[in-house]
Amino acid sequence: MVAAAAPSVLGQTWEREDIGFDSIQSRARDLANKPYTPPNRDSLPEWMNNLTYDQYRDIRFNPNQALWAAENLPFRAMFFHPGYLYREPVALNEFTSSHQQRIRLAEAFFNYGPLIQKHGELPPDGGFAGFRLHHQLNNPDYFDELIVFQGASYWRALGRNQRWGISSRGIAVDTGIEGVTEEFPNFREFWLRKPQPGETQARIYALLDGPSYTGAYAFKIHPGNETIVEVRAVIFARRAVQRLGIAPMSSMFWFGENSRRRFDDFRPEVHDTDGLSIRMGTGERIWRPICNDSGRLEFSFFSMDKCDGFGLLQRDRRFSAYEDDEAAYHLRPSLWIEPTSDWGPGRVMLMEIPTTNELTDNTVALWEPARIPQAGDRIEFSYRQHWTTDPDPSQAIGHVVATRTGIHDWQPGQRTIIVEFKGTSLQQNGESPIAPHIEAIGENGGKVVIQGVNLQQIPDDRWRLAFQVAPSAEGSKLSDIGPIELRCCLKRGDNYLTETWVHRINP
């Protein structure tokens, strides 16, 4: 390749090469035809590998060295230093319509704080731990963080006035399969497209590699009140796995208004997500509140021939619901997935992991295709991510805004359930009255009865549905029955006015 006479980043030079999705896909295909070679976790100098958590945080990118800052372009890229937990360096490249250049690790990119009084040499081919894009998201005078790629195939993004929360990743491999170690394939290399003046979207390519899959990814990032990320992927199977997860996401749920609290905390709720929303191809909308009261790993599956969308949502946007101005849970984004290609039949999987704090992501949602890819298969899919604070991106006419549950001392044999709905379809207009539709389903559905049903309108344009679940057999207890699956919605005659609330009670 011939070097071009173009500006360089810290002395790095441009080379003539056309970069596009087809070329990244070709590289992924070539990788899949070779045995997997894991990244060398010992390739970095010892001083990088031995960094403590506090020392690593004391290495900060120098904003004056941000990619594209000197040219005052609409996006800027900043890089993460390798080391500490990030021992598998990622290659970064900048490209235009006709040229590319490798971005080399250099000391000038970083400010080393007092916790790192002396450090060793930086390997010029050491790569980075990832990168983040900045944009004038909230203020024309400041470049805010927009999207971050760091660790395995993870990324997360922000819309206007949002705070970091939920994460997504390229694919999930054998997530939640008993007796099988989950795989975390890596984005080994990125190509960052140099933006044009006035451009409103950023473009990135990525190369994925792991023991079971390789892949090519293209990202188009549209910042705004809700930031939209268009994702196109082609993956190649080296071998068959037991579960492939498409458009996976991870979030945190410690406790909410539907939780049974067994600890002290000054906050009413602590979570990044309070429910799973699904828009099925049949038109039905599902809302499944998150709950981890059972103390066990829990799975829920929602099978369908066609998925129109799914996501983990943070619907409660009141500060008073969390009373935490530091964590700002009321400003953390929901993540809604909108397929833009035919995914075929499959199911949405929800995995809920018990936790005792708010420090780890313990809630996972993904799309699992009905057919498990076999070795040599090529799989292509695309989707649109909405990083949003919209309480109802699934576009249900009426949606669930709260789930509450409890047992009275004077009624120990039954559990009270409260479900609150809101939506323009629930406004009274002189037609037939609104009525609830409630059912217990599954193998334990016939062992309980629904009683004490009461529906009333309450302040803030909400409709509150209250009912009790009790054993159908005299003298039996809910605790003897086991998990109970419930469904409910509101109707006017034969017309469904709301999404379907789906919940599992673990007595």
C-alpha cells in the first residue's frame, strides 16, 4: 500500500485502503476458517497488568488529544488505556472513503495521576482497552460522552440528559446454560470513520472473534433526545453452541416497588430497569416486571413466530421513586430493540440473577433463534437500538406503570396483587365500561383462584387493578403450590386497551 500525504495522528500515517462492511466481513469469514487463537493476556508489560482499580482510574485521557478535536468536527474519539482488567488489547483504526491509519498507543494521549508516580514503556503495538465517542449532546459548547465500547463485545450509549446504565453486546453465547461456561467473544478491532463537517451520525465497523463465532459489525449512531444505534451484523459459526443470543442486553435490578424487602436502605427502589417489554408479531404487547425475590436463578421464555421488538425498560421516571441524586436512576436509559431484518421464529429470554447489592448487572434479555446455527453457517441480522426515556417505546395503547404485591397478617393464605395502568385508551368516553381480564396459567394455574377483583381510577390518570391469589384447595397454602404464572390486561368489550401484564409469583 502507498502512504498518502495526509495529516497524521501523533506521527501516524495514512495508507490507501478501502474500508467497508464487505471487507470486514471477508476478514471475519477468514478467521472462522481457522482455529481460534485466544488473545494473549500476557502481551502487555507487567506494570500495566498489575494496575489496581484506583490506579487504573487515575489514568485519564487528555481531551486535547481527542481524535478530530483539532478539526472541530461534530464527533470526537477518546481512548481507554490498556491494563488492569483490560489485558486483551484492541486495535483501533481511523478511516475515510479511501484511506485508513492505525491509531498507535502513545503516552501523549493520557494524563497519569499521582497514584502512578512511575510507569514503564508503552508498547507501540499494544492497542487500547476500547474507546468512546463524544458529541455536543446536551450543550453546543461541550462534547458529552455519547457511546462507549469497552470490554469483550460490550457497548452502551446515552441520549440527551441521560446517565449511564444498561449495556448491550454483540452476541451472547451459551448464556444461562447449566453446566456450560458462557463465552464472551471480543471485538478485536475497530474502524472509526472520520466524520464530515456538519455530519449528524457517526459510523463504526468492528471485527468480532471468539471460540464459537466470528463476525463483522457496522454501527450508525444517531445522537438525540433518544440516541439511535443502527446495528448490522454477519456472524460465522466455527462450531455449534447450545444457545445463541442476538441483541443481548444486561441491566441491574436490586429491588423495586414489587419486591419483598429484607434489608435496610433509605431508597424506595434501586434499579436500572424495572421490566421487560415485548411487541410480538401478532400484535400482542407484553410487560414482565423484573423481580429477584426467589433467591434463585430464574428464566422466562416468550416464544413467537415473529418479534417486532423487545427491551429492558426503566419506566418509573420520578426522582421520588429512587431518592438518589448521585446514582440518578430516574435518568438511566431504557434500551428498546427494533428488528430491521427478518429474524424468523424464536423466543425472547429473560434471565434474572439474585443479588444483594446494586454493583453488578444481574438481568439479561436476548433473542434466541429457534434454529441453532451449525458449524460453517453464516447468520445475518440487523436491528435498531433506541436508548430512550420513553416509558412505552413498544407503542402499546395502554401500559403498566407499577406492580405491587404483599400479604396481610390477617389473610396469610392469599397474596394481594396491585397492577397500575396508564394510557390515552383508558380515558372514559361514555362507551362500555373498562373491565379487567385476569388468568392464572401454566401447570400451577388450576391450583389457585383469583378473587377480590377491584378496578378503580386513581390520581395521575392511572387505573389500579387489585386482586388476590389464593389456593383453590381448602386448607392448602400458596407456598405448597410453587411458582404461579399470572396474566392480566384491561379491555372494553372485545377490544384490548392495554398491554398484557405477565408475572411469576414465587410464594
